Amino acid sequence: MQYLAQIQSNQHAPQPLESLFRAAEREHGSAEFREDIAAAYAAAPENRLLEAWQLRLADVATASTVANASSESTVAADRSRVHWGLVLPFSVITSVVLWLLSDPLFVFRDAAGHTELYLQLLVTPVIAVTAIGFLTGARRAHLSATPHSVALLGGVTVLTALAFWRSVGNVDYRHIASGHMPLLAWAAVGICLMGIRASARDRFAFLTKSTEVVVVTGVYGLAVMAFNGITVQLFKTLGITLSESVIRLLMVGGAGLMPIVAVATVYDPLVSPSAQDFRRGLSKMVTTLPRLLLVPTLVVLAAYVALIPAHFMQPFYDRTSLLTYNGMLFAVAALLIGATPVHADDLSADYQRWLRRGIVAIAAFAVLVAAYALAAVLYRTAHDRLTLNRLTVIGWNVIHIGVLSGLLYRQVTGARDAWIASLHATFSEASVAFAAWAACVVVVLPLVV
């Protein structure tokens, strides 16, 4: 909903609307401008200027769809040759690096003698670097080099090196960084594909598609683990026990082959995120399952909120409760993103109406739990001291409250016909906030606390 307020304030002024449209084109926001025009027209159907814009943009969208279909069909003809030719080297690089990092020689050691593999911290940055390399290579083969790829690779490398250096001898920071590096790695891949100034629809589509990539990677990884487990047992029947290094190569190295394979299977780097296929195969499952979970999630949240008064002080004294709350808030955010359709025409009007009600109800209960959790961590901080863990949790609680409150405000005050575009805008802003806070936690907070 980036342009909606300006459109509504100029809905009787032709020249400012034309200037706004030109600016949206320069910012690659034509699709979002078209959605916001539709929302403004739905709120004021008697406005002839908005009606004319609606018709004009409908013609533009039709022409663009025909052109894109032609272009993307040409791209599809060469897709397997370029993509799969790059999959093997980048998959092998990922596999070998992760296998080496799984060696017991490469571990963090603390004062108590406990050890943790470097792999725990470095796994997602390694995958991000090879994924950026793969996507850049695929795009260069057909279109042009992905903008800023070298800078992105350098940025991921510097952030990872900083996190690694600070993790040596600092267990608390290491655990926090290990939880936040995946977000930074994911953000780097998103910037590689969309740039900095992506539209809300493209950001949301990337969120949805990257979730599908994670699910597919997990499915492929489980298949590899099962195959390798059978392989190990088969050799045992001959009295041959494979060495620890070989077993790691089969398990960690084998699983390491899968992320790039999943990206190549699920994502077409030659078209924008919003132009990906969301209507077939696993994409359908990734959106259907969260929608099926809306009702049980709503029941659980409602029951929990109803029971809070009887156990009000429990999280104020129990650290585990606070960790549970944060996990729940991330799970709710993932659920709402997964349940939101990318395209409005994917669902019937009745389905959309009930889906919207379920999303709004869950957001309302979740924001109450988030506020409750924030009160608990502030209480614990006031009665003890501010630590890196607590400051990190406070930041995430504030962000979740802001995102959920913004979602509710837009859904209550916005046009009903534009509720999907409104969710796209909310989750687009949330993705930026999540990535920014993850970077702040890894880079800035250790200097403050």
C-alpha cells in the first residue's frame, strides 16, 4: 500500500496522479501502483478519474502479461540447460565446504571444556554464498549479471567473519548469532534476486517461495539421510564399518548437495518473484497446510489467552516461558505468511472472506501474547540487569507487536477488496524489519551491552 495515501489525496487531480505513476514506474512499483489504484477506486467507485486509471492500468497489465508470457516461454525453453549445468558445481562446493566444517577439529571451545562445531554458525552463510553464486550465474547466462552480487558476497563474508570472531570464547553471543545468521543469509539472497527497492508483492512472493525452498530442501535432505543410512547398514552386513569421515561425507556432504538442487527445482531466477509458479506441486501444499492450521492455532491461542489471568506471573519468573513466547511469535508470523495468497484470484470470494477473518483473529490474539511477553521480559530486566539475550528478546517482541498491530490496523481501516495487497505490504515491511534487527543483533548490540 505504498502509494494508496498519495492516490487518495490526489484522486481529483490528474497531473499529480500522472507524476506519481511515472515515479512508480521508475521505482519498479507499477504493479503495486495498480493495486493501490484498485483499492482507492473500490473505496470511491463514483470517482471518474480513478475509474479511468483503473481501465488504463488494466490495459497496461494485459499487454504486459502477454509480453511477459512470450518472454518467459522463450526463457523456459533454455531453462534446463542453464540451470542444471550450474547446479552440479555449486552443489558440490556447498557439500564439500559443509563436510569439512563438520570435522571435529573445527570447533569452538569454552572455559568449561564444552565444544560446538563451527558448522552451527556457518552453515547458512555458506549456503547463501553458493546460492548467490548459482543465481547470479543463471541470470548472467540469459539476462545480465545480478546487481551488486560481488558486494553482497563481500557483505555476507564480512558479517560472517565478524560473527565468527566474536563467537570465539563468547558462548552467549555465539548462540544468538547462530540464530540470527540464517535471517541475514536469507536477506542477502533476497537482495540478490530483487535489489533493495523491491515492491511489496515481490518481497512477499520471495517470502513464500523461499519457504517452499526450505521445505523442499528438508524433503530432499530426509531422502538423502534415509538412503545413506541404508548404505551404512548394507556395508555392515559385510562386516565393513565405514570411517567417521566417510559417514560425515555421506550424511553432511550428502545433505549439503540439496539446498542448491532445491533452489534450482523450485525457483526460476530468470523471472521476478511475483511471476513464479505458485499454483502447482509443492507450492500448493506450502500454502494449503498453513490455512488448515489456522483453526487449531486460533483455538490454542484463544484458550491460552483465557488462561493467562490464572497464571499471570508465571513468565515473569520463568526464563523458559519467554523463549517459548518468542518461538511462538515467529511460528505465528510464518503461519500468517504461508496462509496469505500471492494472487487474489487463487481463491473464491467466500474462501477469502473466511481466510481474512482467521488471519485477523490470530493476529489479534498473538499481539496480546506478544505484549504480555514484552511485559515479562521488561519486568525481569528491571529486577536484574540488561543482558544481550534480554535486549535481543525485547527488540523481537517490539517488532512483532508493531507488525501485528500494523496488520490489524490496515485490515480494519483499509478497503476490503484490497486486504491481500494490504497483507503483502505488511509482510514486506516486516521482512525489512526482521533483517535489519538481525543485523543489529549481530553487529551493534555486542558493542552496547
